[in-house]
Amino acid sequence: MLTSHIFEIDGVFVGSLIQDCTRCERRFYAVHDAVKSFHNHILDQSGNLSRQIAQQFRRARTSATPG
């Protein structure tokens, strides 16, 4: 691992972005149950994966909120 960055959504830590030193790719290390399905996915320059992770997290949080 070369570097890592915290990945938060709405102030909640959901994982880390890890740059692999051999391939220089950034991959997502999921720690929050709501986004575990994205664990180890590689991020591209478009930001699509980041948006998908955020949408999944917010959808899970909304469905878990009573009322």
C-alpha cells in the first residue's frame, strides 16, 4: 500500500481508498456493512464508483430509519 484516504459519507466513515503501490490503482476497502458489496472495487477517474457507494449507503440508511 502506497497511500490511503478516509472515505466518509455524510460524516460517517464507510471505508478507505487505498492506492496499490504496484499498479497505482485506488481501490475501496469497505468497513461499513451498508457498502460491503463494493469492497475491493477499483475506482476510475470518472467517479462513478464513488457515487454508487454514496447512493448505496444513503439508500441503506434511509430504509433503516423508522418512520
